[in-house]
Amino acid sequence: MVLDLGLPDMDGLDVARAIRNLGLTTPVLVLTARADEVDLVVGLDAGADDYVTKPFRLAELLARVRALLRRTVGDPADEDELHAQNVRVDVAAHRAFQGERELHLTAKEFDLLRVLVAAAGTVVARETLMREVWGSDPSGSTKTLDMHVSWLRRKLGDDANSPRYITTVRGMGFRFETGEADRG
């Protein structure tokens, strides 16, 4: 879905929230003239999967739509369930659990967790996460990635200073810990 925020009868952010509140995982790309970072953050928090500001280049918009569609269809090689520590990601049902507690994640947080848990124990480069989760050019700003990692850590009850789940590997990327080092 390509969604403009400036709709005549209802704010586009309310539409995005309503879609997510219904449990729909339809990819949502926001197309708007609102270009401030705070608007981008609010749009992503409302449930948008991507955010493009006007004026935009048609080729870039189409590439972003294709990237969203690729991630929606999914890779048949993907496992149905991924596990690391007490975190379980049910890829087919698009649900994530910490122990018995379901994590309420945005679409991007879910994709980020899925990629990290699938590679648990190894470092996932920032560039790889940008490409896999946002389908964007990894040479661009990774502030969005840092914000989403921070939000995901918060939902996992993780502490960035003493991480149990997501470790920052300076100059490289992030690693989802397997928990095995703690058992020795």
C-alpha cells in the first residue's frame, strides 16, 4: 500500500495505525511531503514499513515498492521458526515470543529480530541489516537502524550497556547472542 499522509478525511498515520491494529501485515509505504526526522519516526512507529518524501524519483519509489513486495512474499528458504535463547520467531505467522510472552513489534522490528535471530551468534553487518530490513542503499544513514535496535532492545528488556540479547559490535554491526557463553 502506498499511503499519503495528507488525506482529505483522515490522517494517513491513523490509516497506518488502523491497518496494524487489525493485525494486517500488508506492506505500507508512506509517501509524503513531511520530511522532518520526527515525522519519519512517527510514521514508522505508526506501522509504516518505509517512508519516501516528496519530491521523489519514480525509479527509487518503484525500487522501494519492489523491495517491500519481495520481503512480503518471503524466501522459501526461510525457516518457519527461528530460536535463540528464550526468543522464538514464528516467521510464517509473523509473531515473536520471549518465553511465553508475545512481543508486540512493528513490521520493521519484526524483520530486524528475524534477521538477527536467524544469524544468532554471528555479527550481522549494518549494511546487511539496512538491505535486508529496509531494502535501502546501505551507504545511506543508519540512524533508523540504530533507533529500531534501541526500540527492539527495550521490548526485549535488554540493556545496551550490558546486553543479554543484542550486542553492538563497534564498526561492524550487531550480534544476537546465543547465551552459550554465559553457561560456561
